[in-house]
Amino acid sequence: MSAYMPLSLTELLRNNPYPGRGIVIGTTPDGRCAVSAYMIMGRSENSRNRIFVEQDGVVRTEPFVPSRLEDPSLIIYPAVRPWQNRLIVTNGDQTDTVLSGLKRGQSLEEALRVRSFEPDAPNFTPRISGLLTFADGSFSYEMSILKSGDEAGTACARYHFAYPPIPGTGHFLHTYQGDGSPLPAFSGEPERVQMEDDLDRFTDAVWNALNADNRISLYVRYTDLEGGAYRSRLINRHQ
């Protein structure tokens, strides 16, 4: 197989019972739409007590049953936020850090220098982020992962990736290599994956490939590169 051949996203998900939170960004095979997706999974009751809510293009996590919420610090945040010709997608409150940086003229990489991995020892969950930039009927995208440099959480390793749009190809970045205790952090470059022209078919395929016990929510957004309009699908296990 060619090193440039994209892998099946659904096969990657079926073979990984716990990728954790994940970001997918890419281009439909017909080259007409930018694809962005964000998924969350959970093992604890607190993590599983969540839903996605979309309002005015912003997607947030919210507690499904507010009275059962134990600690909101790492699980309640804006995950998807548009600003001007950009779309920010992250797995935590660094969404607003990136937004503030962009407003100051910073790049994604520069904005995230003030952030680190999550303080949830012994997992030290990576912070993953994506940024789509639209211009002149096309777009480009970047991805970032901030992860612990050692098992004690004493240093932060920072990785930044930038991609041009390639029809039919996307990249998948997620927090964990799989299940475990502690959870093993994602390693290597974002995985090159196949995209799909049809929003509904892609959304359903991804949702059905996620482990049924651990999946919580999925949001998928297709942005038309000519006019800028977008269509989205949102799935919550609790609704």
C-alpha cells in the first residue's frame, strides 16, 4: 500500500475501543466541501453525562443531567467556534485561547504556547486543536497536540501540523492510542483518512464505528468552499 493512501476512518475507529476525543479535518472527494468533525467518548459517569449543543455555529458541551455534574473543569467547554474566515475545533477550553490569539494576530501555534496538556494525572490527556482557514474558494488547515513529555507530567511536548486540501483525504487526531490505565497518549502524526461526499452517510458511518459503550457525542460540519454555507449533523447518545 502507498504511504499516501488514506486509511478507512471507520476501520480505525472499530479497531480502537477508546480513542478518547478526536478531531477530523479534510476535503470531500469532489473537492467542494471542507469537512470538520469532533467526537467525544467517556468511561466515567461524569464524562458520560454530556451532550453537544449547537447555537449560532458554536458547539458546546453541556451536562445532560446538571444535578449529576461532578467537576466541569475539563469536560464543559466550547468545542467548535467560527471567527471571521476561520473555524476553531478543540477538545477543551483552549478554543477560547485560540480565539483570543487570533484576535491579537497570533497563529494557532503561537496562541497555544500559553497552554499545556490537561492536569488529569496520571493520564495527562493531550490537548488537541484544529484550525480551518477559508480564502478564495479554498481552505487550508492546521492541527496541534500538546502532550506530556514524560510520565510525571513535568514538561509539555508541542506538535504542530499544517495541511493543504486534498480531495478525498483528511486527517484524524485523537487523544489516546487506545484503552488502558493510565490511558496511553496519541503518538505520531495525525492519521491520513478517507473522506466522504455525503454528510449523512459520513456521520452515520463514524457514529456507528465508535465503541457503543464509550461513545457520547459527534458533530460533523460540511462547509461549501464556493459560497461558505455549511451543513451540520449532531448526534448525542442521550438524545
